[in-house]
Amino acid sequence: MLIAGLGWLLAVAYCTGVVYWVGNRLNPDDRVGVVPPVPVTWAGLVFGGSLLVVLGSAVHAGMLFARLRRQEYQHLSLPGRRLSAHDLRRCRDVSTFRALHRLVGEHAIRLGGWCGAALLALAALGCVAALSGTGPHRAPGSGWAALVDGAANAGDRLLGWLPVVVATLGLLVYRNDTVRRSVGVIWDVGTFWPRSAHPFAPPSYAERAVPELQTRTAGLLALPDDDPRGVAGIILSGHSQGAVICAAVLLQLPARWRRRVRFFSYGCQLTRLYGRVFPAYFGPHRLPVLADALTDRHGRTGWTNFWRETDPLGWPVPAAHRQVSVRDPEGLHPTGGEVVDPPIRNHGGYPESPEFLVERERVAGLMRGAVPSPREGVG
């Protein structure tokens, strides 16, 4: 309903803009006064104020990021380490990702909440003012009237460029990895939930992915002992949004099969993102339910969570049995005959890390059976 209402308001605004633009072109000498209606004036003022709120939030986030980056750089480049100029440059690169990890994990929800609350307050005030039928107060003979008119006109012009901005963002999604990843996070979160929660959204991929993965897992575990494809257990591995899908699968598996599953989560968003935005489903009181469901008869929880200090979308999960911190990068300079610096993998490349390989071998040994190895090319 909110999306439909926003679309309707934008359509009315653009139609009104076209009408008054044509009217001004047909009335070059201002023989007939063309005055925009009161709602259009208030819409321009509210949109201009909203841009100021967003700009202020962005500036505040930038200041926080700069402070966190300085802290991380000071921690990495301690005077006693005797680092070369190359290593100091690498420390600056690593501190950037570590600062982003802390900014998203410690401040993003708060900044987004304050910004969203301010925008909602402006929208509510704008609606009340528009419905009142009274325009902004213009004191004659003062600069306030010129300021109001200028702000309203600027807001209207900027609002007119909004479709161009959206189209440009859509183009950058195909050409820029950073923009694609940022938009992809929002898209994954929005399309995970069923359409009954937001009927104007695209179909939920979870309604297909969760049952298919559940069927595949149950099918492997249900194979008889004399079947050559039979396995003693399964390592269910989920990266980023995949960890959320795996959690939904595990909570729906029968208990007799769930005890034979070990869960690897990495780049996991269950705590800082889903746990805060959707606490009823992934809050601090819900994740222990998943951990209890994965506890075997010996009291061991089969959940290992991998995370990095450079991953802006992956954090520790207190409910998991084991927390494995993955080193990133593996070094500040090339080693072992390599000629290029070890890459900073941040949100990717977990299955190739030494910590992941060691943990997988350990868990596979505990399960005392063949564990299906991950297919090549599948993250």
C-alpha cells in the first residue's frame, strides 16, 4: 500500500509539473498568473528538507567512518611493529574495511533509524500542511517569502530529477560491483519474506529456495545404509543471505534428520541485520532455538560461524557453538614466492580460507562418514 501510494503521488506530481510547465511556456509575459497549488508547494519544501536530512546523515556517517578508520589504522600500525612504507599503505587499506565493518555493525541501524524517523516526521508534517489548504506564511517585505519560494522551487526541480537518478542507479547496478552489492543486499532482504508481508514486492525466492534445499537435504539423509550415495551426515553451508535460508531450512527439518546436520555460516547477517530489524524471527531470543535444534545427544551444537573484521556484512553469532575469526588479509606483503599482495576478501572467499578448510576437516572427522564436498564454482 505504501509503494502504491508513493507511486500515485509521484504520478500526480509529475502530471502537475507538466501542466504548469506548459502553462508557463504559453504565458511568457505572465499575463495570466500561473500559481502552483498549495500541495505542490509543500511537496517541494518537504522534498528539499528530506534531502537536507539525508545529506546530514551522510555527513555524520562519513565523520564516524573517518574516526573509526583512524582508530583501526593506529591499531594496525603500532610503532613497535617496524613496518615498511608498503606495509603502512596496506594498513590503510585494511583499516578502511575494518572501519566499514564497525560502522555497519555499530552505527548503521541507529543512523538509519534517526534518518528514517526524521523523514517520516517531515512527510507527516507535509501531509498535514497540504491538507490544511494553507500555503507557507510569507511575510510581505521580508526575505522569508523569497526563501520559501526559492526552497519550494528548488525542491520541485530536484523532485523532477528523481526518475533520472533512479534510472542512473539501475544502470550502475550492471556496471559497478559496489553499487550492485549494495542494491543486492536490499533486494535480498526485501524479497526474502513472503508477498503477504508486502504484496507489491516481487515473488519471494525463499518460497522456492527453502523447500528445494529442504527436499535435497532430507533426500540425502533418508538414503538407506546400503545405498552407495548414503552419507552419515551433511554440512549445510550458507554464505550471507544463504545463512538465513539455511536457518529457515534447519528449523523445518524433522528432529531425526536435524541431528545429523552441521551448519556452517559465514558472512552471516543473522545478528546485526536480521536480528535487529526482524527481532521476532531472528532476535537474541530466537537464535538459541536454532542452536538447540542442532544440539546432538552429547550436548554439542553443530553450528560454526565464520566472520572477518573486514567483512561489512558478517559478524559473530553468539548462539553458534564455535566462532572462527578468519584472518583477512593473510599478510601485509607477498610471501611464499608470490609477487602480489594477499587480497582483502572482506565478504567473499570464505571457503578458500585456511580456517574454513581446517574446520571442515575437523567436523567431517567427527561425523565419521563421507560428507558431500562442495561443488566447484558454488559459493
